[in-house]
Amino acid sequence: MHIAILTFDGFNELDSLIALGILRLAAQPAWRVSIASPSARVTSMNGVVVETQATLAEAATADAVIVGSGLATRSIVDDPAMMDALHLDPARQLVGAQCSGALVLARLGLLGEVPACTDLTTRPWVQAAGVRVLEQPFFAQGKVATAGGCLGSQYLAFWIAARLGGIEAATRALHYVAPVGEKDEYIERAFRNVVPYLPTRHETAASLP
């Protein structure tokens, strides 16, 4: 089981690395959770350098993909070569987008009539792409999900962990990272924001990649 987090130069650390941390806590022995990028290293919006763990080609074959956000997203969606390299397909993989990552999904035609969540800065650009933006932190339909706001990444990670490993694994991982004294609150919010968009147990078994 491979989960790839697409991360480009200028990335927001909170978007990519919170999801990475939660998903690795939820991971089972056969899982691989990786930062995927078009280059060997990527530099964040605050100058943090991260070594890539997977290529874009590997992300294309992953069971789940999160499209991270950052300062360069608009340049990415305007780069035909880069967009051609992003072979994402909700028919065979879970696809999530964090903040401006929704703009990438819109440009790839993966949202269609599906509304999306995004951050306040990116909102007008996503709307200009013809996508209805929701005033909420998380939304999913089928195998496509979006989250808005940096800390919304916890919900995106929770959704993927629940879809691939079950609600118990997702809950354990989020409980581990939640602040002491607020763990029940964090779990309650995750259930409220994410669980309504999870398929039933029967549908989950039938739709796993």
C-alpha cells in the first residue's frame, strides 16, 4: 500500500508534513508513506529542505495521493509539462488535495461538478476554474477529497487512513498527535467532519484500490 504526498518547491510544511506524520502513525507494516516530487529535493516556503522519497511516476501508481499546497501552485498548473506528468486517476486511487492543491485537481479535470474546500487565498482561483468552494474544512465525494486551511490536513490524513486502514487505525493516529487534555475534542471533530463522507463498511471493502 503506497500513499504519496505530492510536494513541490515552495510547499507549506504544515500541509505536507502533518499528513505525513499522521499517516505514518496509522500505517500498517505493508504501507509506504512518502513525499513525492519532480526533483530529488524540495524547499519549503520557509526554507526547509526535504529529500524526496518517491517520484511523480511512483505517485501515479500509488494507492492514495495527496496533492500538497504551496507558493508555486499557480505556476505548476500553468506548466503543461508538469501537469502532463501528474497521472492521477480516482478510478484506481484515492485522491486528496490540501488547500491550493484543489487548483491542481481542478486543472486536471478531477473535480468536475464536485465542490471543494480550499484556503482563503486560493479560493478565488479555484472559483475562477469553475469549482464551487465550500465554507468548511473537509469534503469528499467518492474517492476525491479536499481540505481547506493548513490544519485541515489532519482531516485529509484521517480520511485516507480510515479508507485504507479502518476507522480504528485513523483514530489511534490522530489521538497520538492531539494535544493532551484535548484528545477527545480532536477525535470528536474528526468524526464530525470526516466520517459522514466515509463509505459504509461494505462499500469500503468493495472500493479499496
